[in-house]
Amino acid sequence: MNTLAAVPKNGTLSKTNLNDNFSQLSQLLDGFFNREMPSTFTSNFNTGMSVPKVNIKENPEEFIVEMAVPGQKKSDFKLDIDNRVLSISTSKEEEQEQNNENYTFKEFGYSSFKRTFTLPNSVNDDEIKANYEDGILKVVLPKKEEAKQKPARKIEIS
């Protein structure tokens, strides 16, 4: 452990360079905060939930966004669309309390995330549907009629 002032046996303070000690402390803190942290810390610090990854599929009729978010209820989700930006978020508060003769144990937690997606102009945002089943949130983004891929056809020459 570094000390700011050394006290010799005769009781007088000896001179120490406080800047050296501060520099060492600064380097130690820089090293701690700038090092690569485990994914549990970088995911969504203090929330207990990482930002879920998504699969986005496209077919001729629609885009499908699938997000794995187990442990949630349908009512935990909030989906909004504003100016062609789809926002998917959830927040959950949990509290647990145990009372015993000799102690009370209380624990609480909070988890949340928010993902946003800018929708292409080809999406018919009036027809978006969402479903949550078996830990998977599925959002179907249907395409506008004019954006749907037309089947190949043969053109007759007159």
C-alpha cells in the first residue's frame, strides 16, 4: 500500500512526492477501467440483462425480426414506432424478501434493454405484428404491395 507521508522514528514528517503517488494511483485506475472487462460487465452493467441479439430475415412478403429474451412476460415488452424507427424495450423489477427469527434478507434487482431499428421505406408500418412465445419475440414487418417482389413473367413481343 502506498502512503502519502512517511513518518520516521524520530516523529518528524519526511518529504514525499505526492505527485508520484497520485501518478501511481492514476495509472492503477486507468489500467482497471481501460482493460477488457468480461462480457457480463460490458453487456448492460448493473441491469442483469444483456442486450439481446436479433435475427433478421427477409422474404418476398415481409421482414421477420426474432429476438431471444427468455424469462420475460408478454406484458414486459414495449414496442413503439415513431418516424420509421421501431423501438423494442423491456424493463423488469424484482424484489425478494425473507424474514427469519434472527435476520431479514431482502434482495432486489432491475433489468432492462432497448433496441431500435430504422425501417426501410418498403415496410407497411400499419400492419406490423408481434408475438412472444417460448422466450422468442417475433416481430413481422410486412412489405408494402409495391415493394413486394413480383414473380417472373414472360413478355410477348408483338
